[in-house]
Amino acid sequence: MNKNISALYEIAQKETRKIIGLMSGTSLDGLDIALCEVSGAGENTAVKILEFETINYTEDIKTEIHKVFAKKTVDFQHFALLNEWIGILHANMVNDCLQKWNIPTQEVDLIASHGQTVLHAPKFLHQQEKFPNATLQIGDGDHIAIKTGIITLSDFRQKHVAAGGEGAPLAVYGDYLLFSKKGENRIMLNMGGIANFTYLPASLNAEDVFVTDTGTANTLIDIYTKHYFPEKSYDKDAEIAQKGTVNQKLLTELKNDAFFTKSFPKTIGQELFNFEFVQKALSKTNLTDISAPDLLATLTRLSAETIAEAIEFVVKNTEIPIEDFTIYMSGGGANNPLLVNWLKELLLCKFQKSDDLGILSDAKEAVLFAILANETVAGGDYNFGINKGIPSVTMGKISFPD
């Protein structure tokens, strides 16, 4: 037997596994690195975060990624080079963290790397009949495995697409395994660049689980914060937006986009919600001279209303009173006081952070990819039935270190 296959078999038999989850989202802030101790699998999964750190991307890294990010036309050589470079970059960040944490490489069983999304193209968006849903993440897993010496799982989203999904949101799998609780209807709301949520029924019935993107969360706010204030990467604590007033005319125009009336579940990215998306709305409403505070207030309200309306729609279909739901927030948007306050006004249910469930909200997505890797290596069967957008599959390509 190949020694790597033998090692993987031994890892699968362990009572607990040390797995590093890596996540870099569409906001391009940096790489989240979560060292997790995972025991069990399936509905018996338990996880403990041993270490967590976010390594911020430098401006040079962001500039290189932006050359290909959410673009239909790119320099193909640069794209190919970037795939290798990001893999090496992420591997070096992992090695630096392990050294800082004083943890030998051989103590880590697996790395679960999400990679860096550069294009998300569900069929409804690209509208080319002969082509399927598509999504693409770069940061080659073989480079991570070689550079760290650790078996690496990567490219998780391709299996989801191959099985009939849109490649997102993948949080549903970890959400269901880690956070379902009998007797409590939960909504796990993640507000990163894009907002998505998972509905976890009190019955624990996997076939009733639901997941969808809702649209922009921080993406447009961040883009326009940087546009008006180049020295800022985001509107910290909504300091700018809170000085502004929501422009209802502009808000209505932004919400007129066909995405918001498309049936659930659905996924999206900066391929739609980008600088030009807002510019078109500003032009149509003759508001090109709108102040920065008013625009950021309006964009924050857009996120709040579209998230709330999506949740209301799904809750209504369950025929369970919204007061009986608890929303657990994670992602950068959970730290935006204006966005959170508006959500609380719009949705008459209980609000908490995923921190209250024992998982740091900032680390949640990295942890969830560690769970996906654990399922691929040591998991059992679970069945989401015919739920659209949630194929019952394990995910991740496996790269060996030698």
C-alpha cells in the first residue's frame, strides 16, 4: 500500500484528528487559519478550536488577486502563475503559524483549504445554455501539501457543482453537523462579502434543512468605503454610514435587480455585486453626487433589507412563527452595529453570535472547512434528500505531501 494511503487510513481511524481549516473570502481581507481538534463524524461530530489567527493580505497580494477577481477576461499567464503563488503563500502562512504556536508539523493530520475564489458563475448569471454552473478557487492544494508536509484537501466546491449544486453555500454541511439542536429552530447567518444562511430545523430532519445566499453583505459597503477613503479597507463600526441618511430612491433601484426576485436557493458573488452595479443605479436615479455617508448608509440598509426579506420568506414557508427562531450571526457583518440593529428591527426573533455556540464568529468558516475534510476522510452517510442546492456528497480533492 502506498504510504500516503496508509497514513490517510490511520488518520481516518483516530478518535480525534487535528485539522487546519483555511478560509479566504471574497472580501480579500486575508487568510483565516483555524487549528481544530475534531472528534467523531456525521451527527456525532465535535470540534474544539485549539488556535486561530487571521493573516492579513498585503496590498500587493490584493492587487495581484484583483487582476483576475470576478473578471471575464484576464491575462491567462498571470492567472496560471497566481494559482501556484497563492498555494505557496497559504502554505507559508500555515508554516509561520505552526512555528508561532510551537506545534510540530507531524502533529497536524490534515489541512482543509478553501482556496481563493476568483470567479463564481452559476448558470442563471452566465446564461450560456450549453455550459453548467461554475465556480473557481485558486491556491493549488499540491503546493500546500508539499510546502507544509501535511496531507491537504482542497477544491471542495467542484464536487458540489458536479453533483448538481452551484458550488455554494457550503456552510450548510458543517452548520448541520455542528449546530443543529433538537427543539430549537436555528438560522446560521453568515455575513461576509456575500450573505448566506442555513435553516436548521428543531426536528433535526436533514431533509428540512435549507441554505441560500441572500445577496451582498459587506461587499458593496467595503468597495465604496475604499473608493471614498482609500486609506480604509472597511467602514469600521459603521462610523461613516451612521452619519448618513438612507436614500429611498436609490435603495429601491438597487433592490430592483432581478437577482432579488430569483427563486431560492441561489448563489452570487462580486460578478454581480460590484462597483459598476452601484454606479448604474446612481446613474438611473441621477444621484451621482450623493455623499459618502448617505451612500454607505443606503448600501448598509440594502444588505439589511435583503437579508431580512430572504429569511422572512423561508421562515414563512416553515409555518413556524418567526419569534420561535434564533439567528446566530458570524462574519464581518456581525460586527457592524448599524447592520445588526437594522436586522433586529426587521426580524422579530432572537439574535446571538456563533460565539455563543462555542465557535468564534470570525473563525466559523475556516472551522466548517475542517469539518468538510473530516467528513471526507472519516465521515459516514447523511441524507439531505432532494433538497435543491444541498447534494448529499463528500467534498475535497486530496493532495499528498510526497
